Amino acid sequence: MPRAWSTSGLEGCVQNPEIGLAREGVELARANDADIILPVGGGSVMDCAKAIALGRYTTATYGTSSASAPFPPTASTSPAW
């Protein structure tokens, strides 16, 4: 039986976000067993979401990493110009 949908959100992404926000997003994604990362916004938001998606399933130490599972899908939306 498919599991029910639930959502989590991370706010506060500004232009050129700090690494702390991405780390917070990784912890949120892991704690909620995220299946998809869905950024809504511009380039910085999407870059932060990519870092969160990468961190969700990897362990990295000073330039080395190993994936523990396939990366989750990362969908994105951006304003139409």
C-alpha cells in the first residue's frame, strides 16, 4: 500500500545562501525520509536544493563521498521570463 503524502518546508534561502542552510535542509530531508526535493524560486534556491539532495544520500568528508542510496528526484520550478 502506498504511503500517505506529507510535506516539510525550509524557508530562508537568500541570494548566495550559507552552507548552514543546506545542512539544515539535509537534516530535515533525512528526518522526514524525503522522496523528492522541490525548490520553488530562483537560482540560489535551486542550488541550495541540489546541495540538500546530494547531502540527503551521501556522506562526505573533505572531498570524498559515497552514496548510500540513489539520489532522490529533484524537481524545480522557476519564474518564466
